Amino acid sequence: MRLRVDHETRYCYDAPVAYGLQQVRLRPKETRGQKVLDWTVSVEGGSSQLRYDDHNGNHVELIGIEPGRTETAIRCVGMVENTSSDGVVGEHRGLLPLWHFRRSSDLTKAGEGVRAIVEGLSQTDTSQVSTGHALSAAILERVGYEGGNTHAGSTAEEAISGGTGVCQDHAHIFCSAARLMGLPARYVSGYLMMNDRVEQDASHAWAEAHFEGIGWVGFDISNGYSPDERYIRVATGIDFREASPINGMRMGGSGEGVLVSLRVEQ
């Protein structure tokens, strides 16, 4: 399946920006079952300063904002060819050892809520992929999909306490619980082609866990199944902060508005 993406994020500042730098992770990875045919990242109101691959193997581009700008935009347009692998990404690769993905972070630190979810799965065999599906279902039952209750800085425990969350929260809870069970786990950001629409409000997020003899396997907790050919893997990390599509800093313009335009289609 060939997927086309047209994704623009536009920032409007309430005052001219004196200095700004954006860290962009919008270029998909070449992985098992995923081939990037064409991909272009363009900038309005800024310019590319540096490109590199980070410790997670993500393609990162640093964008400098032109001084005095009150509006900037980052747009990526591209084509990816995917084949279905039932969520199996395969053996571990890269510079980071597997034990790195067993460690916690501020966003995925396990508390009473995560521990309760894990305790409910005490009889499962963590060497089996079915454990990931059981965990995914338990999380969705405990934390329903609903926007407005969490934000980009919400932790796994905060989402559990609130009882609802979005894909980012589900992925954080999964990573926290899987690590508590002894499984390496990582956060994934990317795109999903929906069957009922082309226009979307935001990009997507899911999680992956590593199983001996199989490797990394993806789990889309919010939708209740493993990623297929409709998914585009872009960036991975210990949590959202390491795989965020765009983050950065600026001086000047104390407030900002963000407009996102996203189309994903076959």
C-alpha cells in the first residue's frame, strides 16, 4: 500500500520572535515493511540549520525561526510504501541497548494506577505477544479514549486518575506497565490512514514492546490492534518527549496559536 501525507503545522505568535529554534522529527524511518519513496520538509519563516540522526535513530532537523517573525509554518509532504507485518518490526537495532527501554521517565513513571493494571494481568506469560494485547485491552478498559482531559505534559498516572486520555496517554501507560513487567518498551509517533476520513486533526501515537525470539511488536492501544500497512512509523523514544514531531524554544512572543492541517490517504 502506498500512502501520501500532507502535514502542516502553523504557529502564530502574539509578538515578533527575537530568537527561536524548532526540533523537527517528521521524516519517516526506513524499517521492515516500510519504504520511503519521497519526502520533503519545507519551512516558512525559518530555515534549516542542521540535520542529524539522534540516539533513537530518528531523523532530526533543527529549524531556526527568522528574527521578527510573527508566523511560521513547517510542512512535510511525502509518499511511503508499506507492506503488512502484523505489527512486527523485528530484531532490535541501533546504538541503544535493550535495557535502556526498561527504564522509566518522568512521563512513564509507574505508580498505583499502573501497578493495579499490571496486577490484573499477573497470570499472563510475558514471553508471549498475547501479553501485549491483554495489556492493551486492560488499559483501554481503564482509560477510555477522549480528548480534553490531558495535555502534552500529562503523565501515565495522571491519565489513569482522570479515566480518559488520547493515544499519547495510552502509549505512555503501555510503556510504563510493560517495563514494570520486565519488557523493553518504547513510544512511537507517526501517521495512521483512517478508513473513514482523509482530513485529520493530529498525527498518531502507539507503543512497541520487545519479545525474545520475535523482536519489537507494535500495539495501537487506542484502536485495540497492532499496526498494519495503514501506519507510518516516524520516530521512537522512551516517551513522547523523545519522539515528539515538533518541539523547541523561543525568545519573544509570549503566546502562540497553533493550526494543524493533515491529510493521510492511499
